[in-house]
Amino acid sequence: MPQILPIRPLTTEAFAPYGQVIEISPAKMRLINGGTTERHHGLGRAEALGEGRR
């Protein structure tokens, strides 16, 4: 039997147990490449377990 999942708005608070919601802010957007590309810097953080390069 299929499970019915309710549709709910994606909010930072509701999603917090699962991770981080990545949102863009037009105020922080910068144009690059001669104004042809939008850059949104530092939107999320990466987490890694174990050993590796930093």
C-alpha cells in the first residue's frame, strides 16, 4: 500500500533535523564574468567524517 506524505513548506526550522536549507539572498549576490553570471558565495557548509585533506 502506498504511503501518502503531506506536502509542507520547506522552512529552515522544519528541515533542521535533516540538515541545512540552502537559500540565496539577492542582497549578497554578485555578478561575475562580465555580468553574465550570478555568484552566490558561501551558501552551505560541507561536513566530512574520517581523515582526508583540508
